[in-house]
Amino acid sequence: MSEAGTATRAPRSPADPVADSRAPRIPPGTRADVGLFTWAFARLAGLASRTPPPNIFLTLGRHRRLFRGWLWFAGRLMPGGKLPRRDTELVILRVAHLRSCHYELDHHTRLGRRAGLTDADLRRVEEGPDADGWSERERVLLSAVDELNAQGDLSDAAWNDLTRHLSSRDAIEFVMLAGHYEMLATTLNTLRVPLDGAAPR
């Protein structure tokens, strides 16, 4: 792990205001709020994940034009990205942990298990890249996530480590994946999007 990668932003505690269970600032929309496309998409997504229609779609779907553009872009990263799905879920879960984004953690814990992550893997994600049991590739990816979270950049040493394991195309995708889920964590936390199945107060 690079020297710069050791200075990570401490995850917020569950007692912090951004991580609490206050009412949504913008509640998930109804069919009339989000339109037929988003309503149907959310219901299908819920059936696939065995949950109610995901609140992320019913909340962001209130901005219909932006939602469709975001959905297309996000789908190109996950599930349509070229990185192995296990790597993708490890990156997302580490970002979610560092940002104390309960919605991302809850949603991608389920998706991660479907991608082959074990309970031991999920515990190690919280411990970080120094935990025992990671492959060298996984340790490098998680170290890079930590450094991006802390610095908004990668040192030359971290970049060299990363590109020993990723092609140029995959390195671009990796940085955009981590950055996208940082952005999404900010949005979900700020809007107080409730966990799927939680009744908005």
C-alpha cells in the first residue's frame, strides 16, 4: 500500500446527523411523481432484488430527465462495467463504508453476496485493505479507494500499483466507479433516502 493511502477519512459514526434515521428530505415518489417508466422500472428492480421498489429510484426519479441520464451512465459502471463483478462490489462497499452511506451498504451487501462475496469478505471490507485474506489485486484496489476518498487523487506510487493489475481502460473505469459512488453516497445521505422496506416518516 502506498504511503499516501494510509491517510483515510474516518467513517462517520451512526450517531452522526448524516447517518441518522430522520425523515427523508425528499420522500420516495408515487407513480404520479416519477412517471410510468420509473415506476415500472422500480417495481421490476424490486422483484429482481426481492425487495420493495428501491427508494433510490423512486426518490431520484422525481427529476425524470436527470434520472434517465444517470440511470444510463450508472448502468455502464454497474452491472454493465468491464471490471469483474466481485471487484466492482468490493469498491462500492468500501466507498459506502468510508462514507457511512447506509443505503449503499444495505443495497450492495445484498448484491455483493450475489456476486460471490462471503460474510468474511464483507467483514474485511470494513477493516480495509490491511485486513488478512485479500489477494494482492484486491488489496491494491481497496488501498486506491481509500486514497481517492481521502485525497481526491492517487499518488504516483498508488497509480503504479493499480496499473500493474488494471489495463488503461479498466483503470479509467475504476476511478469513475469509485468517484460515482462517492457522489451517490453524498446524494443518498443528504436526501436521507430511506432503506428499502423502511417506511418514510
